[in-house]
Amino acid sequence: EGMLSDAESGGRGAEVEPSSGVCSECAPLGPAAQPVITPRFVPTCSAELMEGLARIAARHQLLVTSHISENAGEIEWVKSLHPTKESYASCYDYPGLLGRRTVLAHGVYLGESERALLKSRGASVSHCPLSNMMLRSGMLNVRRLLDEGVTVSLGTDV
């Protein structure tokens, strides 16, 4: 009683509690939508912004997503903007944005030390093959990341 029937819930086979709108099968997974901290990418964010976003993400246990190492020109741009940082990945690590709740898109040109840093922080890479093919920016070596213990997901950035 109080639950919508299979037909009323769109035939998905899951019961939905009308008062909450939460699917009974999905409830243990948490809310259907949640805020995500999304700095566009390093060249468009100040150090102060990155530090502030890291504080918000930590305080509210939020996911963090951004772009990293999509093409060679971008990497050179990041180096020119942050000459004292060890790598592109360290620009996310320094303010505290790299962690197990971080997903970075692309990662085509991640160096060995960056891959090790992502693994050590529990951060993952979202492989965006369609975007990378359309931009002709290169293709992520997914097998290498997996072999090195970095979690990889499939994404789109089109």
C-alpha cells in the first residue's frame, strides 16, 4: 500500500514510494542526482578558486570532475601557467582536488608520475574516445592505466 504499481511506475519493475519519489531498488544507492564540483580545467581556474572548490568538495563529500591532458597544446599551456608545479595532475592535487571521488576526463597524455599520483589518490580517468577522435587529440591507452591500477570509466565530452 502506498507504492505505485509496476504499470504506474512506467513498467520498470521497480516500486516507487509516492511521498519521496525514490525508487525502492535505487534507494540504497543514494539520491538520483547530486551536486558535483566541476572546475572547467586548470587553465581557466585560479589557485584560489581551486582551493575553495576543494574545501567545498571535502566539506560536503562531493564528486569532483574536470579535464586533464587532452592534448599536447593544453599540457604546454598548463606548464606555462604553473611552471613551479611538477605536472598537470599536481595542479589538481596541490589544492586537494584529487581523491577517490575525482573523475578526470581524457588523460590521453598522462605521464608515468601522474598515473602513479592518480592511483595513489584513488582518482579515476574517464575515457572519452568519441571526443578524442573528433578533435584528433589522441587516444587514451586504457590498458596501461588499468594495468597500473588506475580506474577507468567510459565517458563523453561531445
